[in-house]
Amino acid sequence: MNKPLSAHSDAAEDTSTRRRILAATAEVLGRSGQTKLSLSEVALQAGVSRPTLYRWFASKEELLGAFGVYEREMFDSGISTATAGLRGTEKLDAALRFIVEYQQSYSGVRVVDIEPEVVIAQLTHVIPVMRARLLKLLSGSNAQVKASTAIRVAISHYIVRSDDEGQFLAQLRHAVGIK
């Protein structure tokens, strides 16, 4: 009977280590950018040895791929939590507020200042995904236009960061037709 408990404990430890590495990746990317990302620096930031990091991620490319998935999961989890139990306009507004809070607190925002060319190249993949997720919260014949406009507003605030969260939220609300 101890074996399943031990396996569960090992799995929990592994998940914790993996998450620490991925969270550390966000911090290092915020300082160094993707091109200059150092696995040694990620390991140091995560408080793990290089062999431990390599046990989880065999290469920089593998780490960056997993980090992309981790970012999407963090965003999806946060938006799900923010909108849980809400319906209609309240749910949509909660999602917009989450987008503003996420962008204002997210360390990845600094990457655009370090490596704008990398970030802009990634936007071609990110914009359709974000639009599709927001579209699920919208209705009406012009839902596509509203979702596209709101995402472009969010992207513009990501590229040219504004410290005015109120204006950012007001612009998103306007884009989707919330008064």
C-alpha cells in the first residue's frame, strides 16, 4: 500500500519541480528574452540543478515549447476561475478584467521590450487562439468583429504597454459592446 502513496508523492514532487522550472522560465525570459535564454539561469532561478532541469527538458527548444503550453494553461485556468459561476455580460466583463490584470502583472510583457521581433512573430499564432477563446463568450451577428477588435486592442496594449488599466479595460469593453 505504501507504493501507490509513494508514487503519488513522487508525481506531486515532479509536478512541483516542473512548475517551478516553467515559472522560472517566465522570469528569465522577462530579463533575457528568448534568444539569450540560458538553461543554467533557468535552473538557478528555479532552485534546481542543471541535471534536474535536463531531466525535464532535454533542450532549450523543448523548454520553450513546454513553456508555451504552460502559459496557455495558466491563462485558461485564470480566465476559468475569473468567470466561474457567471453568465452573459457579467462573464464577459470578468474575462476582460482578467485579460487586463493578467497583462499588467505578467512578466512576459517585458519580452516585447527585449526581443520585439520574436514577440511579433509569435503573435501570428497567438491572435487566432485568443480570438477563438473570446468568441466563445460573445453572441450576435458581429461577434467575430467584436472578438477580433478586442484582441487587437489587447495586443496593442501588450506591445505598447499602458499603465492605465482603466483605459485598457474601457477600450476592451467598448470593443465588445459593454457599457
